[in-house]
Amino acid sequence: MSFPKLLIAATIILASQVHAQTLVIVPAFGEVTHPNDQATATFLVEEQDKDKAAAASRVNQKMKQGLDILRKEDPQAILKTQGYYTYPIYPEQRPLPNGTMPKPVATGWRVGNYVEMKTTSLASLAKTTAAAQKVLALNNLNFGLTPATLKKLDDQRIGATYRNLTERVASIAKAMGRNTADAVLDTVDFEGSGNYAAQGEAAGAPMAMSRMAKDSGEVSEPTFEPGETTLQMRLVGKVKFK
């Protein structure tokens, strides 16, 4: 075989080897959506008084009443008291004639306490909230997903993302004029994109906020819309073509 023919044969072999080593990085995405099935509500009681003990006593009494109401209206709810605070109240200070500020003297006390209620009884949530608002104020409300639902959706999310990967590989192979059967999945990295799933997925955005009520009369039921949560996932696949 002459030298030019040997050179041509070597070039063809080299080109074939380079072609066989084609590596494609393929990002894939998947998401699933589910109606929210859990609510986390935070209620507040706050009192002000010149006597710190009197303010604290009223807070303690109202919190006990509020907890009793929540337990009665929603026996399955999980309750957790938190954020007890006591702050002095100071009047507005003005400089003295000599330009100095007077020593602050407390004129009263602000005492408060929060309770968190986590529940899956969404159908009765408005009724429960209205009953509690006779004593407590609704400070915050989030809708999200229960851990069991999150686990189920995670399985579905992984499946959806992997299906998207195989679909994109097929599209890429077609665009390259290659056979899909020649694509070999070398690596699948579910963490390569840096945990794209939203943190705190079971929480959601605050849905309602109100200030402390001054009376204990009847309260009309609020209107809540639990909404839905969308969970997303991203993976990166490395595909080699034969």
C-alpha cells in the first residue's frame, strides 16, 4: 500500500475514533404540582399595661383560652407555643434644655405570646380560625404539603425528570443525525445543578395576617384558598454516542 493510501486510512480511523468519543452534556427538567393539604397558622395574644404582672396574667389567661378553643375545634391539630416576650414601653424622649437626653423611664409593659397550629383539616380551618379569633389574633398562615405527600411527589418528580432526559437525548440524536440506539448514558447527576428544588416546599407564602383584636365578640369566618405547590427538579446527564 502506498504512503498516500496509508495516510488516508489512518485519517479515516482517527476520525472514526473521534466520532465514537462524542460526549454530550444534557440538562433535563421535571416538575409536579399538587393541591396543598396542610396549613400552618400562627396566632398571637398581646397585652399592654403599666403593671407588668397584670399584662402577663392576661396574656397567660387568653393563651390558655385560645389553646382550649383550638383543641376543641381541631383535635387533630399539632399545637406549639413559642415566642413569649416582655418589653418595656418608653414615652417619646425630647432633649433637655442643655441638649442632653433624659434617662428613659418605662411607662408600661408589652407582653405577648405566639402559638403555632399545624393541621390537615383544611375544610374546617376557617371555622377553627374564627373561633380562635375571639381571643387570639391570626398573625400568619401558610399552606403547604404534608411529609407523606412530599415523599409521593418526590418519586413522581424524579420519574418526570428522567423521562425529560430521555426525550431530550432522542431530540439531540436526531439533530446530530445520529441513531438514538447509539446513545449510551454515561452519568446522571441529580445534584449537579445545585439543589434546584425550592427550600421549605411544605411552607408556601404567607396567606393572611391580622392585628390583635380588642374584644371577644363573634368573628365572621375568613375565606381561605389553600392553592397548590409545584415541585421542580433538574438533573445533568452525560451521554456518549457510539
